Amino acid sequence: MDRQTYVDRQTNVDKAISVGNYLNLYFGQNQGIRLGDSVVVSRKAHAKMPEKRLKGQIKILLNRDAGKTYLDFVESDQVVHIDIYHKPGEINPCDVAKAVFKAVDQYFLEKDPQLQYAEDERFKIVAGYANKIFISTNQGKGTVYDLFQNIMQPISEDEEGRDHIHMLARLNQEEYYLIYVITEAAEEVVLASGAKLAKVRNIVHGNQKQAEESFAGYIKIPWKSFKGQGATPLPAKENVNQLVLKLAEKFGGVHEIDEFLESYSTNIFKRKGIEQQKKKWGDVEHYVQQLEELDLIKNTLVGKILTKKGMQLKEFIINHKCEIESEIRRNIRKVPSGGMSGFRKLGKVEKKASCVKLTNRNKTINNLDNTWAGDLAVPETIIQARKNCFLRNDDHFTVRRKDLHYYDKKSYIPVDICLLVDASGSMAGDKRQAACYLAEHLVLTGKEKVAVVTFQERDSKVVVPFTRNHQTLSKGLATITPAGLTPLAQGIVAAVNLIKSSNVRNPMLVLITDGLPNVPLWSVDAKADALEAATYIAKNNIRLIGIGVESNKSFLEKLMDKGEGVLYLVDDLNRDNLINIVRHEKKNILQTAKMA
Amino acid sequence: MIPFYRLERYEGNEALFELVLMSIVSTYAGEPLHFHAEGVRGTGKTTIMRAARDILPAIKRIKGCVYNCDPAAPHCPHHRNLSAEEIEKIGVEEIPMPFLEISHSAKVGTVAGSIDLAKLTDVSNPEASLLPGIIPQAHRGIIFVDEINRLADTSPEITDILLDVMGNKPGHIQIEEAGLPVVDVTVNVSVWAASNPDEEPGPLDEIRRQLSDRFDMVCYMGRPDSVDNISHILKKNSYSYKRIGNEENGKKNTGYRDAEENIKYQKDIAKWAETFVKTDLPDFLRNFIARLYIKYNLESIRATEALQQGAVLYSIIKRRDKVTISDVHHVIPMALKHRIDGDTLVRIINDIDGRGVKDGILSFKGKKTQKKGETAVPDYFQQDARPLKDISRSELINTEKTLTPS
Ligand SMILES: [Zn+2]
């Protein structure tokens, strides 16, 4: 080996190790990097940002783990995602695989020259990695191991125009140095193929907007058995079921799915225009498109209408309303994942909570303290006494103090919640749905009452008074149609009055808003009026939490200060964040009560 | 009560009828199969399960043994150390396969065991000894828990006992009573449960996930949805039908035909159990299940065991002589619905249907297709880039911060 080559290689090993160290550092901070000019590396999914004026940017999607997104992994951080961007050109994945294979082999040989005498060992190491690295270009895809042997899977239609080599590598932290080795080798193949490498101008970290799912891709309709005789109808049933639940997730309950489907009926009186639909449900076009793909809606001269299959679906939903509603409620009860990652909390409230004590008839305890107080469990006491008499060799039946059994006590702290929901125009669609979902989740998972008050246009409205009844709740929620301005002061006053006039325990007011007040109540200053109104919350000893967005931080902080509440700032007013915040706050109340 | 064979069958309750038979066959053969029927009111789940009591075959036990000792393999504290001759001396008796219920307000003592009050209060010869509870007494039979979600919510102690009983096949149970030695016996029982996920306190998997996973199978009940079904059900429940039905059948005594039908089931079950003991899943189907486990990252190994056991049993009660892919297919929703999300379930179901069994293995095949919109936008990248090998070490790492002009 001549000296120059030796130096090159040595720098290569150094570069690789240094890159490995940095990747470890940045991945640990949940960040991705641009490696050199044209490569983006992270443990997340990546997306372009064509909607931005500035081209050439790549977004690293913090809420989309690469392993989970591309490989259906359950655990996160298992997979490193490498994208090498290039100008138009056809890249043969087998060539890439071969180069990667060779480079990894070379690298290990340089690190440990002894390996040249242990062919088997060396092959085993490299083959091991070859099975853990997956490559996809605009010509085909597969593991390095398969591609090396020219076994290639075809790419799907939407991968055809790809302008990057997409690589997924299952590597652990100690192996990150290999990323440099792999990437450098792959770049060589791009250049050799005549394509140019493309410069990534910038990288940006952020969340992907709740991805609209393309369920048309994996749900199969029609649902009558599609395999001929002897085939079971069950799987088809699961398909329809899942489709309906998807629709329910988007639109709300059975009633609202029906309302949505009516918009595509031939009855022109029941048809709702697309703008009207959007106000209530947000982006419905995606869903219409999906239903078209599933052949449930079709285009006609008079506009989009339900197909015969679509009408069958509608009928199915009506006929199975009971079970479907039950399953929808089952889904709403589910506790979301994500924990506390989607929000930050500012401030703290200390308010005393009163608790309710209940007798637990299922469990008895021996009287351990000396109070003699409690709910005596007579049968257990007698049995215990009889047994102990026998063991004590008493000559007649006696009851002693150590025989006494008492019923156990359970205590819990009821927190009745009033949601104060901003129903101004900006809350239309997903945010409205998220707030409704939170209300339903609370009623279905707790033992406490829930009320919903909205404010919009120039006024406020008690949409649902305090209730434990899910039906009452969903009926009320269905009437929320966001529009107009943000009269926050009016909303606060209405909520406080509702709480004061209802029979509630440890009331908590949860304000959900994405905006700032712009309709005054008493003066000409909407913000000042809202702050003034907030003092009523504190005066009435109502627990307050505010959920808002980062951009309104300074006003919301003032508001919480006046109302003696806690502020939660979210990057997105989605249902998981809302539920997790309220759960977190309820847990706090319990803990504070336990410590007191 | 309407006998098992006369209960109305329709699409929404079909799976439960199958599970009942599968579980009895398996239990009779010595391998429990636990299942859980979930459904709203009016689906008749408890009626079906309770009606199954009459089709249970008989089992042999050592005479008078409350633990239901199998004469060939005694396990209880009284009989486990006895020789074959000694057992023969005690004698053997036939009893119906046990079917016992645990209510949601049951107490630990009733379920596991407690001091024997009859013996303790015996005037002439009082004695402190253990009386096995419902579970040990149901050995080699069925335990039925209605409203299991409420039980799990109000009685974590009994839930823990069930977890032990269902943890392995066979499971085991400890009977503790202060002042007496602890008894630990194996129990081979199938647990059948029913619940309404829509009533307080909500679905079992939200209350105690662990317990929900212990059920090999689950079925979500549907309500009768055709006018025909409902009018049939009405007819069968009408007083006049019951009378006429009985008169027609009752040549010797009423209910003659019912008894006959029940005996038919009992015979079938005994025969099926024999087949079950001898039937193994073909290797290719076992591999197929193993591949599902890997490809879809199923968390629970129990799920795969349930698929295997369920597919064999299903083929048997359908009187087929071979287990086929469609048997596995059929039990997939039962074995997986309570363990994975709905999207994954339909993916698995449709996957098999579309591509058959031959599909290759491992990690990268479970790949989702790329989302649209990731394809090339013309001229998205305007500048050319230098390759890594021409870039100095200090320029290799670029973060969002270093790249963003401030
Ligand atoms: Zn025994």
C-alpha cells in the first residue's frame, strides 16, 4: 500500500469514529444531522417541505420513529435512517449493496488485519451487517445481503420518482461509526452512475401533522366472503368494522358518520356542502377520496354520491348501531400513549381537595389499630373466633379482640370537570374534534361529572350541563360548530356561573383555546375583561388549568396568574395531549391529597 | 332454560358456540382453553355459556375427592402419595365435568379455599381443616366468571389468583388459612368469562391488561340483526312453543329429545378430545404462525400458542381430518383481537388472503409503502453537493442550528 492510500484510509477510520460519536450525541438529544452536504441521518422519518418557499429543505419528523414508520417496529430508536439525495438518475440498488458490502468488509479488515486469516469469521461479521441494512433506490430495494446476490424486490409506484437512496440500518449505538462507511460507499455509486449528488440546503426538526391515514390501502371491501366456498365471512366483517371505526374516529359517533354519509346521498335536502362539512370535521376531502378508492362513493353528473356498496355500508352502520357505538366507546376509553412529551407545564396550584370514603365489602381486615372504629364484618369475625377457639382449645365459644374483622375502606377524590372550549373559527376541524373527544374520554373513564361550555361569535353557551351520561354528552357535543370571534370573558363568566349553580365536587375548569380574546364584555378591552373574569375563578375556589399554544404564552400566563391556575403549552391541540394533560393534573390532585 | 342445541344461532354469536365446544373438547383432553366473550346487553352470551353445562361429558375421579383427583394421576394433598392399590380400595366415581361460577362479589376464601366450617362446628368431633374453594373444586372442568371486568376492578386479590391459575397450563393455586399449613395444588381449569365492555367499569383490557391477555381467545358478540333471527328467538321463548315442543318430543317424558341431543354432544366431545390428543399442527402452518409473530411484532407469545391450539380444535369440531390454513385464518380474530389494534388485525387478515402462506420471512417485509408526496418535486434541490470523501472532518456534522442562518 503506498503512503497516500495509507493516509487516506487512516483518515477514513478517524472520520468514521468521529461521525459515530457525534451521531450518538445528537441522536441522544432526539436530533438528526446533515452528514456532509447531501446526506440526512436520524432515527426518524424524513419529509420534504415543498410547501415552503425555500426549496432544498428536509424536515426530520420527531413524532415519527423510523423503525415504527417504515418497518412496523414496536419499540422506537432501533433503526437509523439515512437518505442520500441526488439529482435525477437511475441508481441500481445492487450496485449500492455491493459497494456497501465491500466497504464494511474493508473497514473491518483495516481495524483488525488479523481477520484476513479468518475468512469465515470475517464473512460472518459482514453478512451479519448485510442482513441489518436495507436499501431502496428508484430502481429496486432489498437487504444488502439479498441485493448483493442480485435478489431485488420491485419498488412501488410512488417510489419510482425517488431522488434519494433510502437506507435503514439496525445498528446499536456502538456501531454508529459504520454509518460513515456505508454512506461514503453509497455516494461513490451515485457518482459512478453519472448522477450528481444534491445539496440539502437545511434541515428542520418538527412534528408531522397527524398523518392522515390511507386506510383504503389495507382495508378490503366488499365484505361478503371473497374466497368462494368454505371461506369464512369473519375476516370481511373485521374489515368493515375497522372501516366504520376509522370513520368514527374522524367524525365522532354513529350519528355523525350518518350525517356525513347523508351529504353524499341523492336526497338534496340532506346534502351538506363541502365547506359546511369542513367547519365541523376539518379535512374531509381525504376521507372522501379514500371512500372513492374503496368504491363507496362515486362521481356523477350531479356530484359525488354513494355507490350501491356505499349505501350497504350505511345500512350496515344503522343495523349494527348498538355494537358499533359500544366499540367506539371502547376506543375512546383507551388511554393514549405519549405521556408528557407533547406539552410543557408552567406554574402550580395548591388547593385542598375533599375526598369520599367508601366501604369495600369485598375485603376485610383484622383490626390492627386500637380505635375499635370501623365497619364490623360480622360473618368473618364469627368464623375467625370459631377457628381460634378451636386452636386455643377454649371450652366454649368466645370472641376476642384479635378475632375482630372490619370492612376495608376505599377513598377517592372526585373531580368534576367543566371544559371551557374556544369555538371560534380557528378551532374548526381537528381541534374541535379533540376537545369533544376529551369530554367523552372523561365521562367514559371516570366516575365524575363533566360539563362543556363554549364561547364563540359574541357569546357563550352551556353545551352540556354537568352530566355522567354519555348520550347526553354526545348530543350536546354534536351541536358545536366553530365560527366567529373569541369572547373569552363571556365564556369564563358562564362557566363559573354553571359551576356555582351545580352540585359539584372539587370543580376543575379546563380552558382550551388556540387564540386570544377579541370580544370585550364590560369595557372595550377584550383582554382586560378576560383577566378580570379570571379573578372570579380564583375567588370561587375553582381549580383552573389552561391549555393553549406557545404563541399566546404571555397572555395566557397573565390569565393563569389572575385565575390562580396552571398553564399547559402544547405544540398541537390534539386529543392525546389534551387527555394526557388532564390525567396528569388529576394525578397531581391525588398526590397532593395523599401528602396532606 | 332452552337447551344448547336449540339456542338460536346467527352470525354475531356463532363464534361463541364454536369457542364453547373448542374449550370443552380441550379441557376434557386435559389442556385448558380460556376465553372471554365481550358484548353489549342482549347478545345472550351468558345464556349460551350456562346452557353448555348440560353438554359436558362425565369425568372419573377418586371417590369423594373434592379436588377431583384423576385416579391415574392423583394430585391433591389427600391422595397424591397413595399407591394404585390404595386408590383402588377407595374406589372411583363418575361425575359431570365441573362447571362452577365465580361472581363479581366473591371473596378470596370462597374462590381459593378456607377453613371447613362443617368440620369446625361439628359438635362431637370438631376439626380444623381446609375446604378447597371454587377453583380447586373445578379442577378438570370449567370456571365461569360473569362480569369479569367488575371482578377485576373490585377485587385485585382474586384477579391475582386467576392470573396464577391461567398463567401456565396447568396452572396452580395456593390455599392459605392462618394457623393451617399452606396448600399448593395444580389446577387444570378453563376459565370462561363474560363482560359488557360498555358498562362500568369499562373493558377488561383497560382495567387489567395482564388478565385480558391470559385469555387465549376472545369473541365480540353481535346482536341478532335480521328479523328472521329475532322472530325465531321469540318463538322459541313463547310458552305455547315450549309446551307443544315438549308434547311432540315427550313420548315417554318431557325433555326426552333434549336429553338425547345433549348426550349426542357429550359423545362427540369425548371423540373429538381423543382426536385432539393425537393431532398436531402441520409444520408449515406452525412456521406460518411463527412468521406472523415476527412480521407483525406480536408482543404476546401466548397469542401464537392460542393460534396453534385454536386452529387444531376448530378443524376438529368442524369434523375435518386435517388442519388447514383456513382454520388458522378463522381463529386469527379470536386469538388476536384483544391483543393488537384493529389496523394490524385487518392487515394480518388481508395479508394472508392476498398472498397466501408462501411469503418470505423477516424484518424488512413488514414494510409499509411510502406515503405519497415523498416523490420527487422537480428542481427541489438546486445546488450540487460534494461527496463525503472530499469534505474535511470538521465540516461533516451539520445540525439544524449550524445550518440555519441566524
Ligand atoms: Zn384427591
